Amino acid sequence: MIIKLTLDTMLMDKRFAANSAFYLLGIVKVTALIDRQEGGREAVEAEGYKVESIITRDEVMNRYLKRDT
């Protein structure tokens, strides 16, 4: 089962998590499509969750810039 929530919802609104089935299931790992490298990964890891990203913002930009050469 895939549940889409923003990291802000997970970390900032503890009331949401405490009153949802999502909270009862538990979080095994957080997977982000793009790590924007704005501190979100570190904030989630500080809460004790494993974080995996498919690609970082820097990698996206490097690929974008290389496509014209």
C-alpha cells in the first residue's frame, strides 16, 4: 500500500498522525522521488526514519544542463 503524505504533514501535525490508521501501521521507510536538498531529509532522519530518494535536485540539474551539450 502506498500512502502519499507530505513530510510537513508527517512531522509538523502530530495530531494527524495520532488520529490516523497511517500512524497505527507505522513508518518503515520514507521514499522521496526528488530530494530537494532543502533540509527535509535531515529533519525526517532526525525523527528516526530511514530516508531514500530516487534522485537529488543537483542530479536533476546536472542532467538538464548536460542535455544541451
